[in-house]
Amino acid sequence: MPGQLLLAYDFPPMGGGISRWMGELAKRFPPGSLIVSTGQAEKGRDADLTLPNRVDRLPIPSRRLRTVQGTVLWSRRVAAIARSVRPEFIWCGNLKPAGYPAHWTRRQVGTPYGVLLHGGDLLILRHQIKRSLLKRRTARLLLISASVLVANSQWTAELCRTLLEQIGIPFARERVRVVALGTDPAFFRPGPASDELRNQYGLNQGRWLLTVARLTHHKGIDTGLHLLARLGTRYADLGYVVVGKGEELEQLKQLADRLGVADRVRFFTEVPDRDLPAIYSSAVAYLGLSRAMEQRAEGFGIALLEAAACGLPVIAARTGGIPDAVREGETGVLVDPGDLGQVEAAVSRVLDDPALASRLGQAGRRAVETFYNWDRVAADLEQIGREAGTRKLLTGR
């Protein structure tokens, strides 16, 4: 049976949630059933050798796939692969730039394609099509030609449907599917951090709140710092760990200084993946306080599931696609991130009630084991691709 192709701009060993998602698909599709097309990356060859599916890397760095020359090269390469192996379906890891070679291959070879949507990409696209007729026409061409559009949450799906209506794509609602994301419960699992690791990261004293995120404004790290300042008088042993890098690092450090909590905050910008489960296990609760902005929001939130897999209670924002990742009252507590009093009350409840914290953490772990895992995500997408490919064979479209 023909396999499927995955066109990935973001792919390991690159960092970020989208890259992790693409890598997990390459790992969990049945061996030999998927071909990944992507660009060059440092140590990419080493990462590829660990996968059961073939990775075809173009002879240019991934970042150049967004250029005109890169798009042309990528399109020719994907069309050649499609002619050679006759896959049943092509997945685009994002609309742009992956949609361009997928659309070209559909025209040249006839292979249908689908697009994976993340939320923030649609916010940016919505902004662009209001200001550029060319971007509007390009987006319409790529989206109307796709056989299926897969959103990572109900919020992303509704954003997609609204955008499709705005650019005049009829009967689009039935083509939008939702596949909630996951994590790896075998890698992220409960367990005490070693004394050696706690000493290495300076976490051997007190209780710690935790956020793992890129340091950008919409992630709400500043809200976590303000929260720590408010809680400090009641919980003298409480600190805040932030794992991630980004353009707001220095501003956040300065804010911690102004709030008088710098000595109780740890910013870790270089944490290897192997240490992440232990970092999660060193915390008493996870904060995911992302705010919704015009061009940025949390489409889902993989780190929320990593925390849940490690048995942490999650306090997260009721914004974007987060409610699809956190089952309110079952695996975590959802709050308005703009209401610091509400956030403080939710965190205090978890800190003051160990039974509640344990119940939320255990339920989060079960949810990851039974639903929010990459095996289920890969199986869902493989099935959707197979259905869309079969539909094309039957209808000729």
C-alpha cells in the first residue's frame, strides 16, 4: 500500500513544539509508511538515524525553504518523490512554506494533501490577508486545494472556519478536522528528581512553580512573576522555575528584580531533553498562563501535557486552545490570566490542598496514558490521510 509524505519546515533536531510534533509522527507512523521531506540541520543526520521512517533532506538549510529558490527546489523534489513512490497522501507541517510544494505536486502528480494548523499561524494569516491582496489570493489557493485541514484544538478549528469564510471558500466546515495533540508517557512520567539534578539546577530547597515555554509576551511569564510576588508573604518557601529562551529574557529578569523575587526565580535557557522530566518532577504545580493577543495565542500547549504526564496539577489560562489540553476540574484548573486575583486563588488552592493536587496530577497522568499521547495522534492522522487518499481515488478529485 502506498505510504504518506510529510513536508516539514520544523523538524528535529530543531527545537519547538511543531518540530517535536513532526518528529513524533516520523517516529510513530508504522515503519516504512512515511517519508519526511525537510531541509538540512546541524546534527540532522544523527537524528534521522533514530527514526523508523525515511527522512529526505534537501541540500539547503531548513530556513532557506522559505525563499523563492528554496520553494522551487522543494517543489521539484517532492514531485519527484511522489512520482517515484506514488504515496496516497501528503501532509504539510504548516501552510507556508510546506503548502507550496504540496500544491505543486498535486497539480503535477495528482497527490492530494492536507495541512496541519497550529493556531498562531492562522492569527498571523488573518492579519496578512487584511493588508495584502496577494497574500489573500495565495492563502485561498493553498487552502481551497487541500483535501483536509487538521486543527490542533476546537479553538484553532473555529478560527480556521472563520478565516475560510472570510476568503470565500464554500462548504469548508466539513473539511476541517480536529486532532488534539499529545506527549510521550514513557518519557515524561512521575518520579522524584535525583539529589544530583536538584543540586545542579539549584532546586534542592523549597517548593517550585514551573513554566516551560518560549520567552515571549503572550506566554504570560510576567504574570507568573507577579503571582510569585503576591504569594511570597504566605509561602516563604515558594519559588518559580522558567525553562525556555526568547527575546524577553532580560526584561523578565529585570521584572523579577523590581518585584523583589529574583532570588526565588530560576531562568534555565539550556535544559537538555533528558533533564526535562526531572525538572517537571521537581515542581509542585505547572503554570500555563498564556494570554490571547492579536497575532499570538496558545493553539494547544504541549508542555501542559508534559506536566500532566509527570503527575503535576496544571493551572492554565482559559484562552486559545488550552481548554482542549486541560480538562477543567479533572486534570487542572482554568483561569482568566488577566485576573491576577483569580490566578492567585487557584494556585493557593492547589498549594493548600495536597489531596486536590494529587487528584489533579493523577488524573492528568491517566489522560495522557489513555488519550493525550503521540501514538494516538499518529494513528489519527494516518487514518485521516488514508481516508482522504481513498476519497481521491474514488472521486478522481
